[in-house]
Amino acid sequence: MSQRSGIAKVASGGTELGRVRGLGSAREGTGHFIHQRLTAVGNLALFLWLIVSLVRLPLADLATMREWLGSPLAAVPMILLIISVFWHIRLGLQTLIEDYVHSDAPRILALVIVNFYCLAGAAFGIFSVAKIAFTATAAMTGVPA
């Protein structure tokens, strides 16, 4: 068995024992980083759309909001905003938990809780927007809800 130099060990991702124990690079950090930045840009664009859309509304009463959200031009970006925000929250909290929770059981439990929270929050938000959008559309067409 040949001995590799320290430079070769570092360049190849650590020692064989480190890779077996899972201490080497998982090669997922770059993709995670890119997804986090893409959701941040998406959130920025969608929040700007939301602010501009709300400012342009004539009134801020319930009927106006329902009518506005009943439009597909408002409901679809709102659903995309909900998805992007909860995905971004999940990615950020996952990074925080993986970096600062060192014991396996609490880390796994925290990741499961974060995943369920984000899934439930996104599902609730999407359902709420869809309910408003479909009932507003039905009310505008005269179809009973």
C-alpha cells in the first residue's frame, strides 16, 4: 500500500477513513448555496410584485382583496411567493441546524420538525390562496360556491 502525501489527501477530500466515516465533503454544499440564493432572488422579485400590486389597489378592504386575489394574475404569483418563501426558510434553517446542532438525534428531530413546519405552512398558504381565488371567481361568474 503506497503512502500518499498530505497534499494529495487534502486535494482528494481527506483520508479514506474520513470518507468512510462521512467526514469528507458531501458535495452538496454548492447546490444548496445556489438554491438558497435563487430563492432569495425569487423572494425579492415576488415581494416587490406584491408591494407594487397592493399599492396600486384603489382600496384595502376585504372585497377588493378578494377580487384582486381572484385574478389568476394575482393568485399564481402569490402561490409562487408562498412556495419560494417556505422553501427559502427550509433551506436556511437546515443550514443553521446542520452547522450548530452536533448530536445526531436532536439534529434529525429538528430537521424533521422544520420540514413538516415548512410543508404545512406552504400547504396552508396555497390552500388559502386557492380557496379565495376559486370562491372569488365563482362569485364573479354567479356560480354558487
